[in-house]
Amino acid sequence: MSRALLITGGVLNSLLAVFHVFLGHSIYRIRDVAAGYRALMIMLNAGGTLFIVLIALASLALTKDMLTTKLGKLVTLFTFLLYASRALEEVTVSTQFSITIFGTCIVISAIYAVLFFLPRQTPVGTDERR
């Protein structure tokens, strides 16, 4: 079950990364906002996109590490916090509520919350007493 959840989260994050690449292009084309604000939006989107790509790659390519290491547990926690905070921001900060963004963030945060609260698996053939 853990592996299936992680793969699902990885696929969803991959789709969001693609969305954010196109979003970055759209932000770049905005002309009716101050140049400084547009630049800030582009920079924040680029950083966010890179973080989403990291989560997607870790979830899809480093599944065993994500499920068995302390670092994997930490990445899982911060992924949960990222999407839970984004869902909360959609309700509290956004001037125009989007059920699509809210729902997507709730689903992804739930996936990584479940993964975080499941006990960390011990790799086969290791004795982890640390």
C-alpha cells in the first residue's frame, strides 16, 4: 500500500510540475502588473516547480529510500506540510477560491500524511538499531 501511495503521489506531483512550467510561461507574459511583482512571481514559481520536481523524482525513483530512511520520512513530512499549507492558503489568502486547487492539495497532502504516519519500513537485510 505504501508503495502505491508513493507512486500515486509521484505521478500527481509530476503533473503539477508540468502545470507549473506552463504557469511560469503565463506569468512571464503578464504585462499589466509591476515588473518587480512579475519577476517575484516568476522566481517563486521556478523555485516551487523545482521543489515539486524533487518530490516527484523522490517518490517515483527513490521509493525504497522514501519508505525506509529518516530523510525519506522528513521529505514526506514536508511534502504533507507544503500541500496542507497550500490548501489552507487557498481558503484564507486567495482572493478567488479554486475548488480544483484546493481539492488537489487536499488529496496530495492526505497521501503524504498517510505515508508519514505509517511506520517507517526497515530495509531487508539490515539491522537498524541507531
